[in-house]
Amino acid sequence: MDPETGIYKNHVKKESWRTILTLAYQSLGVVYGDLSTSPLYVYKSTFAEDIEHSETNEEIFGVLSFVFWTLTLVPLLKYVFIVLKADDNGEGGTFALYSLLCRHARVSSLPNCQLADEELTDYKKENTGSSLQSSFGTRLKSTLERHRVLQRFLLVLALIGTCMVIGDGVLTPSISGLEFSMSEKHHKYVEVPIACIILIGLFALQHYGTHRVGFLFAPIVLTWLLCISAIGLYNILHFNPSVYKALSPHYMYKFLKKTQKGGWMSLGGILLCITGSEAMFADLGHFSQLSIKIAFTSLVYPALVLAYMGQAAYISSHHTVGSNPKIGFYVSVPEKLRWPVLVIAVLAAIVGSQAIITGTFSIIKQCSSLDCFPRVKIVHTSSKIHGQIYIPEINWILMVLCLAVTIGFRDTKRMGNASGFAVISVMLVTTCLMSLVIVLCWQQSVFVAICFVIFFGTIEALYFSASLVKFTEGAWVPVALALSFFIVMYVWHYGSIKRYEFELQNKVSINWLLSLGPSLGIVRVRGIGLIHTDLVSGIPAIFSHFVTNLPAFHQVLVFLCIKSVPVPHVRPEERFLVGRIGPKEYRLYRCIVRYGYRDVHKDDMEFENDLMCSIAEFIRSGSPESNVTSEDLGKEDDKMTVVGTRSTHADGIQMSEHSSEMNESVHREIRSPPPTQRRKKVRFIVPESPKINMGTREELQELMEAREAGIAYILGNTYMNAKKGSSWMRRFAIDYGYEFLRRNSRTSSYALSVPHASTLEVGMIYHV
């Protein structure tokens, strides 16, 4: 038995493996739906380029060889055994790689980063062993940190990959919606309405969350994988047992040598066999690395290999010289089983889009947390797996775009070209970012990174060139979708940076604030004033604007900054940074609350109590006052103290809103003076040891009295306009782009939970 937890270790091990296997089972219905349905259309798309067959089956064996080695090298070798290891503390996807790089080199796009953020446990854990970094890695890191252009290029590269994933999130469900017909006999005007109904139903299920959707869809994908592997094995044994010879890479060379341009163009069809591979990495936050590996290596990969070999065996025995037989998945299914298989295939095709939808949710949340996407509502659908989320706005936007693409294209061939181009573009971006991760994060030699880029980059560049040829045949769609999302993301990021720069340049000094009393007749009113700001140092211009027009502020002022840091989680004991502004008797505090991009923001009451206790704990700790002047505001965060939440310092200050029931021998109460009117009673429960002096006791009493009087939330409602003389591009980005997005996006999650009766909004125009 574990002496700390009181739980038997064997039981923990058994439970952990049960959890892993459960997640592996769920991942079948979420991660592998798209990848497992690719046998429906790969051969049909590949041989659509009028490749003539020969008596020796060289073309068929060549295509099978390409499919086998592509499946082996890209999903199995690259993603399962290499890329999945580059997770960002359990989070995957293109932007997770960018976040990982930001922690090893100071290239973060977040403007309010602090040196204190690098002291976070999860931040430091990723930098362990940096002293062993190669000389090239050190030079590369310093080069990235010195050149702003390279930092922007890295951000643009990450955004391009992210936008292509979102574009694929539109195309994959559209293809899945149309993959319900057994043959081309069904009319398009019959297919499209049914496909639209399927898509609406699919997106309507998303609010139930990954956990429920995974359990609902996993049996379908499992049945489908067992079905196609059994049919494939039957076709191999019944029609052409020697099809295994096609696994030799020699057949790929013979295929390209004989078919030349036609064979090269057909690679766009072969590429479809790995659609959904990126979802293994993008959906990592919904599951775990080990569960995804187990599901792919033990079931998905063998089933797909058998399915493709079975189709090749059937096709190779059903053609004659000069003939062009009908090629597809259903013709290789035994006739008596076609209708049952069709039903399973329809369900599997519907499930096929689930992987990219959940991956899109994860990536959008990462981008939004790192100020690269407008704020959206994020619903956490699981209390155990925090990566399992649902975003209503993105869900319905994807549905509308999917319906538009389905109605506009009406066939899977051009959609396949579009999806293939999106998939291979994301893979190329992942390969480029992974090469930097190998050098900067894993501290490997540059030779390893170059080998990685050359090996996988050559394979992906070959497929990319084949997809690029079909640009006018549908491949332009993901480019248009990605460009639209890229403009939105970059404009939002650009506007956020300019807004922060304006606040930084127009912040006021502590001397200005302290000198306001005699000049303007400032009065202090009872209660706590909570000024929300993005600044981590200095006093925001929005507060000076407020005080100038209304010369009064509260007896206790707290400048609150809620910010994201480039780590998935911030531990509760490292959540708050608390410090003073000015002399102790002025009762001015700064509190910085740090969240990772996978952390859940608490509701208002629990957050208020944590905030008050963190300030009280800071006061009790006897931290020296900062005596900050206008000359050393930049060093202010050096004087801040890390304070945990109430749950992390059980032996520290606790807060009770009613009478205390705690043991008086261990804790004592600090009471505020009797209120003149009936209010909610607040008590600080302070440990008996160590003793606190009279000045600290008075400061705690005043904080508690202010808390009883109530909290007023002072929020800025700012508008941005481009300065006169700005270029037309800046005017368009700020006046129209950013302001349109700001007005139509949600406010911060913190502002959403603020009581409206206690809120005071201060309007101000920023000329940037």
C-alpha cells in the first residue's frame, strides 16, 4: 500500500491500464474514423487517371506497394514513433509544437511574457538538459531570439499548418457525407440532400463530448476494421495469394518507370490512404500517447494493410489485357455481403469526420489561449480528461461550411483532391517544425534533424507536387479556406499586439498616482476595486482615464492581470503572482493570475475567494514593500511573490463567509469591525504560527473589511482606431478587421463571470 495515498499499488497499476485500454477503445471512434475509411476511395481515385493495365499486374502491384510503404512510413514511423513524442505536456497539434518551441527559445507571440513564467515547473521541466545543447542548437536559438523576422515566419508557419487543419475539418465531413452510395447509379440530387442530413446530425452530436461520442462511435469503427480485414484476407486467399510480393519497394520504381506522368499524377489518389494521420497528433489532448499507439499498431494498421492487399488481389484477377474494369471497394466485397457491408460502411464514413472535428476544437482552443484567434466559448465535456472540449461557435461554422462545400462540389473526386492537398500541407509544416523541435527541445544533433527533414520531406514533397497539379480540380478549396482563417487569426493577433503596445507606451507611473490626492481631491471609498488589465507592470491608461473623470477610488485597489502562458497547465501552487504598488499604507496590490492553454477558468465566487486568500497570504508572509518608482517599473515583477490557491496552502490563511468552525488551537480569526448595516460576514482564518505583527494584522483587517463592503469590477471597454497617416493595410486591419472581430467575439472568460451589478465599464479610444 502507498503510505501517502493509502491505495494499493497493484490496484493503481490495474486501474491505469484499464484507463489506457478504455481510451484506446474510445480513440477508435474519434481518432481513426477518417484513416480507417480510406479503402473506400483510394484505388478508385488512383486509377481514375486512365492507367492501363498489363498482363503482369505491374500497375496494381505498384499502387499497392506505394500504399503499403506510405502507410508504414508516415502514420506508423513518423507519427506514432516520432511526432507523438513531441507532445506539449499531453497536448498535440501544430500549435502545440509552436508552443513547445516558444518555451525553449524566446520566440513567443505573447506580448506580456515575464521572466517569472520561465520559473514555472512545467516550463522548467521542458528545458531540463538545455546545458547539453549542441553548439549549433545554441546558435540557432540565439538567431531566432535576435531576429524578429524569423519569429514572425515561425508564427506564420504554425498558423498555416493550423489553418490547413481547420480547412481539412471542413472537407473531411463533406466527403464522409457523400460516401454512402454503393455505386454511381445513385443520382446526385438524391445523394446531396441525404449527405446534408447526415452532416447536420453529425454536428448536432458534438455537444455530448468526446467521451460519449467515442463510446457511441467506437463499436462502429471496430466492426468496420474487423470487416475490411476479414474481407481482405478472404480476397487474398481466394483470388491472388501471391499479392504479398507487391510489398517490395521495387514495384514502386517499376510503376513510376512504366506509367511516368500518369503514375505521378495518380499519387494524389494514393495520398488519400493517409488522410486522418494528422488527427492522431491533433487529438492527443483528448486521449493519451500510449492509448493512440496501442490502437494503431495492434488493430488499425494491420486491418488497413489487409484491406488494401485484398482489393489489389481482387483487381489483379479480374482484368484482362487492355480492359479497364470497374475499380472500387464494393466490387471486391462478396456479393452476398455487399448490403450488410454497405450499412457498416455508411456508418463508418459518417464517423470518419469525427477525428478532424475534435482536432479542430483542440487547435482553436490553443490558438485562442495564445491570442491568435478571437475568443470563443469553450465547454469542457469531461471532468477527468481536460483536453476533451466542445466549441459551439466553431461547431456550427464548420457545419455551415461543410454544407456549402457538399452542395457546391457534389462529388467525392474533387473533394478528395482538396482534402489530399490540405493533409499533405499540414504534414509538411509538421515536418519543418519537428526539425526545430529535434534540435532545440530534444537537444539532438543537427544531422538527425537534417535526416528527418530529408527523409520525410522528400516523401511529402513528392505527394505535394502531385496534389498541386490538381489545384484547379478542387485543391484550391483548402487554400481558400485556410487563407480566410489565416487572415482572421493574423488580424486578431496583430490587433492584440498593437493594443498591448499602446497600453505599454501609455501606462502611468506610480508617482503620478500617489500625487493625485492634493491635486484632484481624490477620495477613498469603502470596498475593493478590481481593475482588470493586460499589463504585468505599471498602471494602465484606462485607470488614469477613470480617475481623471471620477476622482475617487476604493480603499483597496487590486490591479488584476489574467494571462495565458505557453504551457498546457499551470499548477495551483504557482497560479498567483502578488506584489505591492507603492508604499504599504496605500493598499495598492498587483495580482497576476496565470493559466495554461488547457486550464479551466473557475467561476466568479471561487475565483474571488482564491484571489482574496492569495493577497492575504502575501500580506501574512511579510513580503517587503516594493517602493516602485517610474524608473524601475520594468523590474516590478522581480518583487512579486508566487502564491498558491487556497487548496495548496491548507496550513495558510483560509476564508470563511460565515462563523468559523475550525479548531481554535490551530487557527485564529481576524475579524473586521462590526458593520453598520447587515452584510455577508467574512472572516480570515489565520494559523497560530508564525505570529504576525500589529501592522500586518491591521492590513489584513482592512482587506477583510473591504471584502465585506463588496468588490467593484472596473473593466475597460476600448476601441481601436488607426492613427492618421497610417497605411491602408493597417487601417483595414485595425479599423475594420480587428474591430469587427472584437465586436462579434466573446469577452474574456473572466469578464463573463463578473456580476453585472458590480461592474463599471470605462470607455476609451486607442489610436495605434
